[in-house]
Amino acid sequence: MSRILRTIKLAVPALVCLCASVLPAQTFPTPKYWGQVFSPQRQPMTVPDPEQIDVYVVDGKLTLSLQDSIRLTLLNNTEIKINRSQYEQAAYAALRAYSPFDPVLTASFRPVRSTQPTTSTLQGATTLSDLSQPFSANYNQTFYPGTNLQVRFNTVRSTTNSTFATFNPSFSSGTTFQLSQPLLRGRGWTVNRAPIVVAKRNIDQSRAAFEAQINDSILTVINQYWALVEAQKRLAVFRDSLKLAEESYKRDKRALELGALSPLEIYRSEGTVAQRRVQVIQAEYALKPLEDQLRRTIGADLNDRVAALDIVLTENAEIAGELPVPDMTAAIESAMKKRPELEAIRLQLANDDTNAQVARNNLKPDLSLSSFFTSNGRGGNQLTGTGVVPGGFSDSLDQVGSFNFPTYGLSLDLRLPIRNRAAQADLGTSMVSKRNSLYRLRQSQQLVNQDVRNAVHAVEESRLVIAAADNARELARKTLASEQRKYELGAQTIFFVLDAQNQYQQAEQNYLQALVGYQRSLAQLDRATGNLLEKNRVLVDSAVK
């Protein structure tokens, strides 16, 4: 028994060192292994409530800056939560890719009793009764080079009523060490780790896809924010225009009471007031769906109390100082380096190369070298002519540990398929996939190039439109003041005043639309060049977590 214990003490550390040098540490059971197996942690399958919405409630209103809206979108947007699950699934797929290298321990105990009539006196009994109690345990593990290790232990306890048995009960034990190594097909770290490498690249691909989706979500909330700013400012313009019309109507009504104005002239200013009141009402109700849209994007609609509050936006569309001029060449270079869509295709190209390498390896003959060593032992009560020599299970273990009864061998196995159409098809498929990925990369680069050019042109156009709209607004304001002065002096009719008010109102709307359009074009340019997340201080790793 002491020999087998010494053997175990020597063999176990060596086996652990071999495994640790080949496999990553996380594949082995942790100290909490049994708890993880029998009592796995159950995560609650509930959807959390929206986060930090109440923080932005000020004086009974939801007060938001653009950065606040982006932050709440990252925290609460349902589409982002759904898109993030795809990244998480890719991470679990990578964990599954390690499964071929997980060690497996199996055990079996199958007692069998048999009773049968005898047909010969050499069987040692008139009715032969046997009890067999075999037990076996097997440890199996495959390593990255393709090496397979098996350690098998088996023992059988047998009892019989045969008078010719020399051991009764008898214990037969054996321990077998077997190593198998592919020499051609399936040999090497590169081929055997290929599923893991591909799965890790798939994680990076999912991350790139998730980054692109975050870009789209941020661009969406930016556009919604500025659309709501424009709608609120437009409502203010309509209200100011209505106020001017009402003041003109009051003056005309007073002039009519004093007899200085014909009754036929009052209808024009009164009709203008009614018309502009309609514009105010329409602008108020055009504002509501835009507010609901922004609430849904930032998750405010999920909070019943906040969903009913008015939204106050703190950003101003006007930009102080000179408007920057984007550099087309620098913008395209930035896009080619930072766009996540291009990075995802580059990772797919790397996966295509790995799959082609595996397919080429599968075309090789299957040649493997195996070796095994078994140590046997026998123990039990030994029946002799003079009596019984007591013994037991420990005797068989001592013999196993002494290695006095070894069995060992070597085998070289070759499997040479006459034709290997499956491997040929896999290789052809991988090459077609790579060619397709190359074309997709070129197509995406063309689309990105066009996207950047359109974004740069939009920014340039917006700059020019702002300058022109500002000039037109100033001229419209001066025209309105001139017509108002002429009307007060009696040198002009109310028609020209009301027309000047309409022109000034339209000029204000055009200027507002130009400012918001410039903000949107800047955001689109940032997205096209891959700088949208960086500019808004968004870290994809934090968004993933």
C-alpha cells in the first residue's frame, strides 16, 4: 500500500504541471467547483427600471443638455440593451470553444451476480455462483498540440463457490496511462486552437458591430435633440409673430374707433392674427411627438412620473466664433482607421485565413502515434492446501504501485482517404469566403469614402447657409422696422407691415433651420469619420459592461 501511495504522490504533481503548462488556468476547477456544479448561481431574469432619470428633474421639468441625453440613452435605451446581448452571446461562444480541452473524469460501478448449472467437474461446483463487482475511473484530456492523455484505473472484486479458485474473494486492479499524438492531421497549436482564435475574433467583431450600433444610437439621439430644439424655437418664433400681429390689430382697432381707419382695413390684420394663431397651435402639437420620441430614446417613457413632465433643453444651436472648415483628406483617413464596420470585416478576413489553414490541414493523411503502459495487481484471500492466507484490496494496489506486472505497447495508425471531398469543399468554401470578404471590404471602403464626402459637403453647405440666412434675417428685421415706421407715419398701409412681419418670421425660421442643420451635419461628420464616440466621451468597454 505504501508503494502505491508513493507512486500517486509522484504522478499527481507531474500530471498537474503538465496540464498547467499546456492549458490556461481557468479551465481547471476552482475551489468553488462543487458549488458551481451543484448550486449554480441563478441570475434574476428581470428587466431593470430606467436609471438616473430623476436626477435631471428640475423644478418639475425634465431639464437636459445634449450630453445628458446621450448618457441617459446609453443607460436606458432598449435597442442598446438588445444589441449588447449579441456581444454577450459571442463571449459565451468563445467560452464554449474551450470545451474540447476540458478534462473529463468518469467513473462506473456495475456489480453482477450470476448463477448457472455446471456441465463439468472441472468447474468446481454443481451449481456455479459468481459475484463480480467491477469499478473503473477514467481521466481524459486533450491538450492544445493535439495530444490526448487518458488515465484509467479499474478494479474487480470477484467471489465464487468454485473449489478450484485460488483467490476468494479476489481483487484484480490495474492502472493504465495512454498518450496519443496526431502526427499529420490535427497536429499543432494553430490547428487545434483555431476554434478558440476564431471565437475570440468573433467577440471583437461583435464589439465592432456593437460600436457601430452605439454610433447610430448616439447619432439618433443627437438628431432628435436638435429636432426638438428646432421645434421649440420655431414655436417661440410663431408666438413672437402672433404677438406682433396682435399688436398691429390692436393699433388698427384703436384707429378704427377713432375713425382714422376704414372698416374694410381691419379685416386684414384680424385675419393675420387668426392665421398666426393656427400656426402656433400646429407648432405646439408638432412639438409633442418629438418630445415623446426623445423620451422613448432616453428611457423616460418607462417612468410614469417623469413621462408626464415637460422637457427643457439647455443647448443653444448657435456657435460662438468662426465655424471650422473640415479637411476632406484628413476626414477620409480618420474614417478608414476608426470606422468599426471596416474593423469587423478585417477580423472576418483573419478568420477566413484561419479557416483555410484548418481546411488545408484536414487534407493531410490521419497518422497518429499512441503508447500505453499498464500496471496490474492481484489480491484477496489466497486458498492453499494448508489453509487460507488472508489478503485484500490493498494487496492488489501494492502490486499496481510496484509495477512488477507491467503491460505496455505502441501503435502507429494511418488513415488515408482515397478521396477527401469534404476537406476539399471546406478549403474551397474558405477561399470563396475570403474573396467575398475582400470585396465586402472594398465595398465598405467605397461607402465610407462616399459617406465622409457627403458629410463634409453638408458641413460646408451649412456654413454658407448660416451666413446667408443670418444676412437675410437682419435685412428682414430692418425691412419690418422700416415698414412699421412708414405705417405709423401714415405713409404706408397695414398690408406692407403684415407682409414684412411674414418675411421676418420666415427669415427667423430659415436661420434657425440653418443652425440646427449645421449641428446635425457636424454630428454626421463625426460619425462618418469614426470620432463620434470619442467626441462625446463614450467608452465602448464601459457601454458593454
